[in-house]
Amino acid sequence: MKRNRIRIMLADDHPVVMRGFAMSLEGQDMEVVAQARTPEEALEQHAAVQPDVLILDIRFGGQLTGLDIARQVFEQSPAARIVFLSQFDQDSLIKEAYRIGARAFITKDCDPEELAAAVRRAHEGELYFMPAIAERLASLSVRGDASPQSLLDERSLEIFRMMAEGLTNAEIAEQLDVSSKTISNTSQAIKDKLGVFRAADITRLAVRHGLIQP
């Protein structure tokens, strides 16, 4: 019996990269049904096409990251299957990708067969770990994680990201529709917990852990 082809969507702002991976996947019982080069296109096309698996880059040229896109995709489609594909492999990015619901994190220098294997596992609802990624996650678990994603709850992490982007307490309060005093107290607690107090250090910490783009 002929197997149904896995319907793939690619989202990456480098068209050459997308073409290369699309060609390699098309030859392995997979069909690339959509390609997106911006976060907005990715969200729009995913909703319209509903692919079996979304292969998503971490970094885009715009304001939104692949992690932001994934969060919105999961809000719209909780059962979505996402494989992250990135040249960036910081520990915090990898951990955050899996934390928000990704099925695999693959580096762009992987073999096409490895990407195909990750797609198949994701399609089946299972997790896939490259050996090097699995080793790093195991090491991170043993030595402990001091990243903002680990130390802060979701609300505090959102406020920390805004702080790192240079927003004032009043601007954050306005966006979140809370009092400036509430944000002032929360931002001070965030600084105390992370051990960073200067605006430049807050921004550098957020960049290092993939929460904002440099």
C-alpha cells in the first residue's frame, strides 16, 4: 500500500536554503506544500494550508522570531507539528524550542536524511533529538539552567523581553494594561532574580538567550 506523502511547510528568510531543503525532502515521500519568507507569511500560510509538519527557522529579519511564530501557531493549532531548523544552537534556544512544543531542533548543517527523520518523527507526534543536541540538553539538565526562560514565569519573561527592547516601565504598563507601579515592582524583582541591573546588560542577556534579536 502506498503511503500518503507528508505535507511540509518551510518558513525561512533565505530562499536558497529553502530550495535546497525542499528538493531533498521532495525525494523522501514528502511534499512541500507551502514556503514562507516572513513571519507574517508563515502565520498566514500555516493557517490556510494546515501542513502536517512546519519546518521553521529560529531567526527572521523582522521583529518576530521563529519562537514567536511557533507560540502563535500553537495558539491557533494546538496539535501543530513543528521542527526548528537553525544555524543558531545556543542551549537556551534549544531548550525553549522544546519547551514551547517543538518536536525537533535541527541545525542547518545537518544531513538531509537527518532532517527527513526528524520530520517523520514529528509527523508521528514524537520527539526527535540530534545526538549532539541530546548530549547538550542532558548536560544542561545536570549542571542546571540559569537562563531567564528557566528562572522567570511567563508573565515576568514577557516583561523582561520588553525591558530588553528598551521600553520604559510606563510603556510596558500601557501595553499590558496594568499600573506603572506594578511594572516597577516586577521589573525590580526580575533584575534581582537575574542579577542584572544595567539596561545594556539586560539587553545583552536577552540576546544571548535568544529572547530578542541583536
